[in-house]
Amino acid sequence: MRRSVFFGVVYCLLALSVRADQVTLKNGDRLTGTIVKSDAKTMLIKTELAGDVNVQWDAVTSIVSSQALHLALKDGQTVVGTVTTADGKLDVATKTTGEVVAPKETVVTVRNDDEEKSYDAEMDRLRNPHLMDFWSGMLDTGLSVTRGNSATLAYSLSAKAARVTTRDKISVFSTAVYASDDTTPPSRTTAHAIRGGIRGDFNVSDRVFVFGFTDFEYDQFQDLDLRNVLGGGLGYHVIKTKNTTFDVFGGGDYEQEYFSATPAFPTGLTRKTGEVVLGEELDTKLNGRTTLSEKFSLFPNVSDTGNYRLQFDATASTKLKAWLGWQITYSDRYLSNPLPGLKKNDMLLSTGLRLTFGKGAF
């Protein structure tokens, strides 16, 4: 009875070893398990006793697989089949073309069936993304409160989100600023402005893109009930690397401004004009934790020549954790023809926490 149990256990172990993949390393160590994937730098092997094990691809001297593996080669060819090793070359027994010999240094990736299915699904998702895929974003907050001999409150909130693919980019933003002074009655609001917008970019080529946008703005102290801008144009990626992008763009827009009633305009004022759009935008990673972004836009008025608008925004952010950072933001809005008695320039400087989600633009 004991002898039967012993031989049964040995038989099962032998059967498992036959069905397992084997990887031999330069130091003579041999790993038995399931080859999951390799990117020509490291190979992931799932073992029964040690769990997931990563080994250096350069340290692998021999592979014997019991399962079909998908090998992507440098020449763009992909071969599928069980793998053995002889004289530093991988012999792939394919079902369609027979044996294919691939030198180890020509192998770019190795995947088993499950990993290949996951890879194909991800590639299809990248080529044909859904509208809700690939979003990333951030939320910036700034707060200042005094109490005692003075009673003031200043609060800023800014949110941005972007969906970036190889073909296009959709970005949305919103900023709100509010400040009040309660030191001496009556309570006074000293700042109240809201801005927002959406923009879409579509890559015509690796460097050239077209864009369309719409912006909205409210500013109590400019007597501005609503500024709505609808426009578009053409842009060029001057710099487009992993850590830095620098774009220049130009086009045109249609602007509508609705101002509140004032002594100079008892029934309010509405202005509808055409503008040229000129600008540049920079996003760069200064190091592993700090990023800098800035955008400058100039809007010369073509309906009322000689007048123009300027917009400038710059933000530096340092990561404290993967989802948490500290930011400092400077924004400037200049209007050459405000209502009589109002200043032309509005500036905002704020600092506070930054919360981020997703991976990508932010």
C-alpha cells in the first residue's frame, strides 16, 4: 500500500515536471514553472514553490517550454510554438511553418497565450479607445484664513483632466477664485471669478495637429457676466519627447462678452468680435518629482483692431506621494478694453495641495 502511494506521488511529480517550463541560468540554477513573459530585459516565471520569479534575460542560457510561446523578433516577425534551446539559439516548433530557429539576441518579447491575449486586448484598446479610457487629472487647492484683529478668507480651486492617445487629446479645465473680508462690517467680497473650458487636439502627423476649443469666464469685479470663446486652428509639436512637449499654435475664434449694467452702461453691454489666436504651451518634467507647465495665449481683436487679450498660466508641482503633491500657480489675464473705471490686468498667485488620478498628462 505504501509502495503504491509512493509511486503515485512520484508519477504525479514527474507528470507535473513534464508539463512545466524549464529555464536554465548562467550559474547553473534551473527554474521550473510557467514562463509568463519577457521583455528582453527580465523574464517572469511563475513557480509553484517560490511564486513569481523575475530573472535577467541575459542570464538565461536555456529554455524548454511545454506550452506554446509567442516570440516577437527584431525583424517584426512573430513566431508561436513550443521552445527548446540549442547552441544559444531558440528552436520554435510552430504548427504552420515547422521549426523556426531564432538567435536569442533577436528576440524582443516572449509571452505565453494568456499574456498574448492581454497584450492584443491592450493594443486594440489603444488603437480604438473608448471615450472614458485613458483619463488622468488633478485637483489644486489653495486656502488662506485669518481670524482675530482681521477676518479674511481667500480660496482657490483648480481642476484639470486630459485624455491622451496617440491620435488625439481631449482636455478640460476649471478654475474658481473667491475672497472675502469680514474685518469690519459689512462683509465684502473682494474676489470672485470662475473660468473653464474644453479643447480637443487631433494629430494630422507626428508633428502637426489641429485643435478646437471653447472657453467660458465669469468675473464679478470686471462686471463680466459671461465671456464665451469658440475657436480653433493649427499647431506644431516643436519638442515631443517623453519628458518634454513644447507646442506652438495659431488660428482664430469668435468671442462673445456680456457685461452687467453699470453707470456707463445702464442696460449692460454686449460685445461680439472675431479674434486671432496665437500661443505656445510647455510641459516638462524637471526631475523625477517636479514638473513645470506654462501656457501663453494672445488674442488680437480683428473686429475692433488695436484691442487684444492676453492669457498666461504657469504651474510648478512637486510630488509628495504618487497621488499627492504641492503646487504653486501663477495666472494673469489682461484685457486692453475693460469697462470704464476698471483695471486692465487681473493676476492670481496661489499655492496648496495637488491631488492627482490616473496616469499620463499629469
